[in-house]
Amino acid sequence: MQERSERTRRKLVHAGAEMFHRNGYANATLGEIAAFAGVTKGALYFHFASKDELAEAVRLRGCELLRAAVRELRASGGSPLQTLVDTTHWLALSLREEPSVPAGFRLAKECAGPPAPATDFHHVWLAEVCGLLRQARDAGELRAEGRWESIESLVAAAACGIEALAATGMPYAELQRRVSGLWALLLPSLVPEGAERDFHVGMPDPDTAPRRVRDVRGGEVPGGLLGEVRPVFSGSSA
């Protein structure tokens, strides 16, 4: 019974993410979300007392997926700066394939009142980007003569621009190329002369990428939301 209840909850979080992403917070109705999940409104209210509560669960899922992806990419042996490059490719792919990520961005803009920092995807995304950049600085990967405030501002603005590019509806293959091009331009100004050759600016090889991004169908994400194990990078460029 508990497993069935958890499965229903996962379906509802996934359905909520889809509807919030497609229609926005105000236009997404609980009836549509329940229908998309294939459950009754009574089942929805058993798990979520309000649309606000469901939106918070959607935001939490997106943030947990981001944190899990960064942990796995870092644990795979990449340097902090390479992990940052790979994480931006994770974002580009997730904006296409994992609805809780674009929904998290949209909910942060549309919901009344500021979300909690732990579930504000903008806040968490910037924290992860700047955290990896600081690790890269401390590891000696960045130019010693660079002004830290300028470097941080430039990389943060570039990283946030990925969501804006994706929101235009451009094909994923084009978005992937633009993220790669972004790093091809940025790296020579960030690292010591010639060191940019030590970094891979394209999407990581899906055969060697860590496997900790989940979806709604099975498995576990740290923090309580469950989903199936799938590659961080699928290798798709369609």
C-alpha cells in the first residue's frame, strides 16, 4: 500500500511539473494535473492539500535533481571547472527532458511571494555554479590575475542565460552547440594561457557520465522524491 501511495505521489509531482511548465502556475488546474497523472482529484488531495503544496514539491524535485547531478559529476573525478562545464550541459538537457527543471524556473517567477531558498531553482542554480567556480579558484584552475568579482559575475550571467536561450524554443541540438560555444569563448579568459586545452567544452560522453538523474517511474533521489535511475546525459541531440 505504501509503495502504491509513493508511486501515485511521484505521478502527481511529474504531472504538476508538466502542467506548471506548459501552462504556468495560474493556469494549471488541479483537475488537469490529476487527469494528466491518471488519478482522481481525491487522490491528489490525499497527497497535496493545495496547489501551493504541489508546486513546492515540484520545485523541491528540480533542486534535488540538480544537487544530485553536481555531486555525481564531481565524484566522477572531474575537476571543479570541468564539473561546472558539464553541469551547464546537464541543465540544457534537463530543460528539455525533465519538466521539474523548467517548471522550477517558471514557478520562481510566477508564484506569489519568494520561495524558500532551498527550493528556489534560481537560487540553488546560482549557488551550485558559484560554488564550483570557487572550488576551481581554490584548486588553482583560474587565472591568478583575474578579479574574482568580475569572473563570478560573468560566469553567473552566462550560466543563467542558458535558461533564457532554452525558453526561446530552439532545438536542443542548437542549445547544446551554444553551450559548447559559450565555454569555448569563456575558458581562454578564465584559465592560464593554454590550459583551455585541458577541458572538454561539449556534452560529456554518455557512456562515462554518472547515472543519478531520475524520473517518475522508480528508484530514489536523496531527500525523498523517488524516480528511476537514468543517465545524467542521454547523448541525445535531437
